[in-house]
Amino acid sequence: MNKTRTPLAVLAVVLLAATALVRADVIEQILVKVNGEIFTKTDLETRQVAALRQRNVQGEQSDEQLRQSLGQITPQIMVEAVSEMLLVQRGKELGYHMTDEQFTQAVDNIKKEYKLDTDEKFQAALKQENLAMPDLRRQFERSMLVQRVEQTEVFGKIAISEEEARKYYQAHLDEFTTQAAVTMREILVALPNDGKGATKEQDDAARQKAEQLRGQALSGNNFMKLAEDSSDAPSKANAGLIGPLNLSDLSPDLRNVIATTKPGDITTPIRTSRGYQFFKIEALTTAETMPFEQAREQINDRVFAGKRKDEFEKYLTKLRSQAIIDWKNGDVKKAYEEGLSAQAKPAAAAAQ
């Protein structure tokens, strides 16, 4: 007998396995209270299903496979759920709320984004997601409260001092430096078998042909036409054009040749593993470092991004320390603690 089930069927089995003997008078199971606000088993299951969808869990999974998937996602789900509850509660303390106008605007944005140009289409979309308008408004308001608290209590208070900006600039000069580069056209006279085991006669013949072609280019023949007609390099399909290439990526021999050239120059043939090559320099750019004043806005963005996560986590740690978190389910509490531990590891490694 096939012991696999569809994901939703298996999910139902796994999520209900712990409560196989549910009494009819039990309406909901509370998993945790955060400052008196409850988070239920249904709330967890809803988030688990959404997380599995995001992971693109498709096809058939066994009970054990789904249990493993739930074990992987539940710790992070619980950390995010508790954090959201704390932020929403803080937003309400600060007097934030969603006005009718804000809700209408949010709904209009959803309709435009998903091309729901009629009320019928919008209502059908809500029904497909098992949402009523009050549910949608509650979701929008919670999201708005979280964002307002993040902005006013955390991100809006992050300042980047001149000293911090200059320190970052000096430590990351390469990020603000454009590398010296060259754009050129090439002609290759290849040796048989990619130069492997080429005889002296073959080598001499390839060198002489390269010199003859260079002579034609110096005499005024169109380099692009010569490359298309005579080059053995794949770039012949593009009239020999290659680049722009960072000079640091080129071989030392080629860098030495280019160092004495200017745009329009044609180099002498050089011996490579493939044969003999020479180049016409199309453009040369030198390495340039953006001045600090011009880079300041980019620096602020990058330093802010680094501070943002740390400051936000400090803020959440403060809210958690001040909160009354009353766990009603030991397994869910354990998952939450695992999530916090996993979240702390990258921060601890970065601080070392």
C-alpha cells in the first residue's frame, strides 16, 4: 500500500497527531501568552502552512519528511511570532493605529498589484485565501504597527558619525575604486592542437603570419576586417573585440605590453599557449578612487545596513526582557528557544 499522502493531507495528520483524542468542548489550544495576548495552535498551523508554501513543498511527502520540515521551520516561526506580538503591542502603546483612509489605500494598492480591477475579483481572491475583510484589515494593521515601531523606535534613531563613515571608507577603499581596465581587439594565429607539441617550423610559421597581419594593420588595413577574416580566436565573430577587462586579470606578459601603449596602438605579437596574438588598444582607463565626499551617501547606506540588524535585535531583546511570556506548551517553548539560539550564533560569530 502506498504510504505517502498529499502535503495537505499529511500536514493534517502531523498537526493533529498530538491531539487525536480532542474533546468536542475544546475550541482552541493556547500555546503561549505574551503580555496577555494569546497565540494559538491554529495561529501556528497557519504560519506553518504559509512557510511550507514559501519553501515550495510540492508533490508527495511521507509523515516523517513533513515532521522534519516542520521541525526546521517552527523555531523561526515562533521567534517571529513572539517578536511581532511585542512590536504590535508597543505600537498600540505609542498610539499608532490604521485609519480608514490608510486601509482603503492599502486595499487599492493590492488591487492594482494583482490586477483585481473589480470588487468581484477582489472578493474571489479573499475567498481563495480564506480571508474576510476584517481579517485583512487586522493583518494590514499589524504590519503597519510593526513598521512604525521599527522606524520610530529603532531605525530612525540610528546615526552615522563622521568618524564611523571615514573609518568604513578607509577600510573598504576597494569598494569605491574602479579598476584600471582595457578594451581592445585581438587577432590570434593559433598553433595546431592548441600549441601542444608544436614543432619549431609550425611555431615559426605562426609567428611570421602574425607579424604579416600586424604589418597590414599598421599599413592602414581595417583591423576589424582583418580580425573577422584571419583571426583564430572566438572573438572574430565580434571583429576581435574583447573587454573591458581589468588589467589585474590579465597575464603579467600582456600587462607589461599594454603598460606602454595608448588608445589606437597596435601591440607586437606575443607568444601564448594558443599561438601568437596581437592587439589594437581601443580604450584604457586608470584606477580611480571616489572621493570620500562623493561616497558619503553610499557609506551611510552600507553602515546603516550593518547597524540596522544589530540595533533591531537589541530592541527586541529589550522588549522580550520586559515582557511576561507565559508558555502553555513545552514543545513549542523548546522550539522558540532553539530559534533564539540559532539567531544568536551569527551575531556571536560576527562579534569575534
